[in-house]
Amino acid sequence: MVLGKENVKTYIEHIKQYYGDDNVEHILIDTIEKFSLILLRESLLNIVLDKLTPAEQKVLREAFRTGYFEYPKSAGQHEIGFTLGLSKVTISIHLRKAFRKIVKDFVQLIE
């Protein structure tokens, strides 16, 4: 953790020089509540991602990218499967398994 405005600015500049501007994102955390929310969001995301297989993640990304979750849908399971070289049935299976894992975790959190 870096404290003090000038120290933070200097630290960020060093990091940007090392990794490149496009690869560095910094967030001002000015309250403990904001810090807690960021940690919680990252923790939940990692918990969910750890449960999804690489194939499930790939299908979810493509489904989102192609508008599968829009209303009306811009793409269906057939189009997603065609793009990924998978059958419609395989896409359906990956989506259902991924949804079940994600929804199960959130339902358990709110019960």
C-alpha cells in the first residue's frame, strides 16, 4: 500500500513506465466502504471464475460478445457454436452448466 498523494503519483508513474500506460489501471479508494466493495467484488468474481471450466468461460464470453443475452437476441446458440466450432447442443450444455454454477453461488449468498 502506498500512502500520500505525491508518493502515489510517483509510484503510478513508475508502474506505468515499467508495464506501459495501457496495461495499468489505478482506482482511488477514498473510503473503507469503497475498499471493502472492491475486495468483495474481486473475491466473488474469482470464486465464480474458479468454478467455471475454460470452455464454459469461452462460451460465456462469446455469448456476451455476440448479443446472446440481449433482448431480442442478436445471436443464438447455433451462431455461437458456428463461431467456436462447436455444436448447438455443446453450447447449450456449457451455458446451462455455467449459469447453474453462477446462480447457485449467488442464491447461497442471499439465503
